[in-house]
Amino acid sequence: MLQALLILTAGAGPAPGAPCLPFPEEPRTAHNTPNVPHQGWAEGQGSLPPHRSGHTPCPSLPAVQCPWPTWRWRVAGTGHPLSCSTGSLAAMATSRRWPRHWYAVVAARQVLTVDARNHGSSPHSPVMTYEAMSLDVQHLLSRLGINKCILVGHSMGGKTAMTLALQRPDLVERLISVDISPGSTAPVSEFSAYISAMKEVKVPVGLSRSAARQLADDQLQPVVKLPQLRQFLLTNLVEVEGRYVWRVNLEAISRHLADIMNFPVFHKPYPGPALFLGGSDSPYISSRDYPEIQRLFPKAEIQYIKGAGHIVHQDKFEEFITAVLNFLPQL
């Protein structure tokens, strides 16, 4: 039995030769697609999947003639599909290490990792809502012929996975939301302050990569206190034509902070199994979130990994993998 594990990442790129699919909202223009090199990654043009009953309809634009920007994905393994997504501002290096571990421990499954729009090597788009990101994944699943998958998402990726499960429960066999609930994160998150601090970073041209990262680290330090979190953010700092820029689309993320911090309104629950896997040292899944989790995900389990913060899979990787594998169905 084919089991797809879909990893909705914010920074992992595809395997060499993997095709890439388009965003449906806007045509490609010189100002909305960053000139960032993607060595060894194929860039392709995809058409929209056919409209299906119950499926959020695609925009009524010509599928062949629209030069939409492409987004990045990669597949490893040939087993049952699983999809995973990391959170907003997840770095290329961090999210690439995560899928490589997955490939080693879930070899019997097909692991699909996807860069979120405005992250990693996916192009920039002015639209940054969970509905749009869910539709991105729906397009990919349709294009790959995957009828059902297990979704794993961290932070923003977790909310994207929840949105997809609630919109299209027929596509989702199981759901794993890593350190995020379907509630508002505004009361506990410092995300907006981090975005503002990143936008204020100034790195002169001509510096080596190590010097540029050190300078940016020094500038972030007054706001981003934890060294490991600064290193996490700094993996987004890339050199393009001699200048250091942020790979993530900070402008679009800033404009959609309210959308990212909150969660769409849903009335019909997701009927399948769900795991909410939090870090014991993180405030993102707390007792105040339990009623909404139980309302929208009545079959949910809530677990915490002791000693882990928000980036659970980085802080306590072995414990994280064990918890995920224990939740997955036996093959």
C-alpha cells in the first residue's frame, strides 16, 4: 500500500530534475520573483488541475498561457506518501536536514517536502494566507496523482496542514501539527518583532559570508535573544550578486501578519486522527487551546516533548521522530 508523507516545508528544495508547480494568483513579473540561484533544481511550468466537486475552484485563468512563478518540491522514497511543512521563516539548511532524517527513518514511505510560498526557493507572491497555501498543496497533490496523504506541519506549516485537512478531509489520512494550535498565536508570539528586526538588518557589500552573518547576528541580538533562534533566522540570509538579502519575502509576510497569526474560521471538524505535538517549553499549544482543538479535531491526541521549545524537531529530534512514528499507521 502506497503511503504518502507530505512535508510542507518553508525551505527545502526539490531533488534535481523534480518539476515545480505554479502559484495561481499572479503572473510572473520582474519584481515578484527574486533572482536567487537554485543550483541543480529544475524549474518547470504546470497547468492547473481540473476542478472537482468540493474542491476550492481555481481562478478562471488560461492554464496554458499563464506564466505563473513556480514553487519548489521534492520527493524521496516510493512508499506510502507523507507530506511535511515547517513554519514561517524556516531556513533552507534547517529544513533540508529535517527531510534527510525523515528519509532514513521512514524508508517504507514516500516523503514529499514542499517549500511554502515566499520561503526557501519558492518564488515570492503578495498573497500569504492559509487558504492560498492550502490550495498550493492541493494543486501539487492533484498533479502528482496523490489521492490521500499524511500531513506533517510545523508552526505556519502546521496551520497550513490543518487548513487543508479541514477544507479537504478526503485528501488527508492523518494530521500531525507540530507546536501549533488552530487558535491565535498573537498573545504568545514574538514573530512580528522578529520580522521587524530582520527588515532593519543592514549588511554592506563585499563582506565574506561569515562576516555578513556575524554582523547580521549582532544586529538581531537586541530583539532575538536566543542564539539558536538567531542562527535559525540567519539561514535565510543569502548572497545575490554581491549583496546579502533575506530569501524570505518579508514584505508579504509583514502585510499578512494578522492572517499568519490567526486561523481561518471553520465549522465542520476534520474526522480523521490528528496529533498535536508540542514542546514542553513552548507556549504555542496550551490548555487554553484544548477546546478549539477538540472542536475542530475531535480525534486529536495532544502530546508534549519534554525540554523542547518551539522548534521541536531541532531541539529534541530523536524524541520527535519517535512520537511521529508511534502515531503513523503500521504498514
